[in-house]
Amino acid sequence: MFLVLGFAIFGFAGALALLQIASDGLYGDRAATRSVVAGMPSAFGRRVYLFLDRVAPAPYVEATLARDALRNGDGDGASRYAVRLPASPVRDDLLARVALAQHRPQLAFEYFLAAPDVAAVQAIVDRRAQYDPLSAYLLEALLQRRVERLRAHPDALAEISWRLGLLANQTAWREVPGSALQSRWLKIGLRHFMQAADIAPLSERYAIAAANQADLCGDELSAGALFHRASSLDPSSADAIAGLGVVAFRRGDRGAAATYLQRADALDPNAAMVRALKRDLR
């Protein structure tokens, strides 16, 4: 009995060791040049995984073979292995990378969104924003809905709301200056920045973004409250202190604006809001 158990344990340990050696072989080119792993032939590791795929296919084996195929530029092979995986974020992410390798960006976006791979989706949105901010805004909005359904961490939702505000502004600046459509997009941006500040009330960055947008939209009351919140969260924030000065200047109180500028300038003379307030007070 104990002998059989011993052989079983020995066999299991040997199988694990072989699998580790095969994995090292597949990724040996990423190891340090003089390491043992670096000298392991990748063909050996691939043969082991192909053998396992025939005799005992498992998600880990299929995923590893799919990644190996992608690394070697074999998109079709990677797709064959990836589709065998059970529905999961790993499967969606692999199929997204297959779609990218096959130059199918829209399909890649859909799979990254399903995963969801937030960083990959954001990279696609950033590239789109360079030439079509409205389209990028719509893609980011899809990501927001997906992340909300998954009940992700509030920090992730706040970041997406902040990014939506930035994209709304980029869209606004493409409209006719002073037009109703530009004003509408700026207010949409304000809504997103306010949402980010509400989701993450301890974030000075989101509060300042919302305050700046409120000032841009002519909402001095909200701008003042948000700059005050930001200065309370971080008393050393030159942007927050200077922002209070900007609001004071808008209200016609140059004396208070100059006082805020003196405080903010001592903290960081190169802060964006400090420079803006200096221009106002010239």
C-alpha cells in the first residue's frame, strides 16, 4: 500500500518537474543569458506541451500553447488553441490578442472589453482619440458600462469617469467655438469629472479636474467648493490654492486672488493653475 502510494507521489512529482522544465524551455529566451533556463531548447518544451495536449488536454496547456503560437507569429494556431478554452477572461484576452495579430482591431476591442482587459482597452481608446475623440469617447463609455456591471473597484470607475471627461473635452474643442454643441460637450465633461470626484472623494486630482471644468462652464459656486475640497485634501497642492485664487478673481476680488497666488507660488511656481492665475492678474 505504502509502496504504491510512494510510486504515485514520485510519479506526480516527476510529472510536475517535467512540466516545469517544458515551461522553462518555452520561455527560455526571456531568461538571463547565462542561466540554465536560457539554454533550454524551446522545441523540447513545445513537444512536451503538444504531447500533453493529445493525452490530457487542460486549460493551462491550451492557454500556454496559444501564447507560444502568438509569440511565434502563428495567429491561426493560437486561435485553434484559444477556442478550446472554457469561457473565461483568459480565453477572451487570448482571442483579443489573436485578433490583433490578424489585424482585426474592432474584434480585438470586443474581446478585450469582454475580458475585460482595462489596460488593453485604454490603449485602443488612446490611439483612437488621436484622430477621432468622439469615437474614442463612445468606446470608453462601453468600457464604463462593462466595468459597472462587474462591480469593479471604485478607483477603476473613477479613473474611467475622469478619462471620459478628458475625451468629452477633446470632442468639445473640435466644435465651433462658443457653439451650443461645444457647450453641451463641456457640460458632459463636467458631469464625468464630477462623477469621478464623487466616486473617489479623497482624490485631490479628480476634485481639481472637476473644479477646473466647473470654472470653464461658468459654475463658480461648484468650482469654489471643489477647489476648497482639493485644498483640504492636500494643503500643499499649489493647483488647489491657485484655483481658489482663480475663483476669487472671477468674482472680482483681486486682493484675495493675489493672496492665494502668493501662497500657491511659494508651493510650486510651475503648477498649471499658478501660471493661469498669474496671467489673470497681469
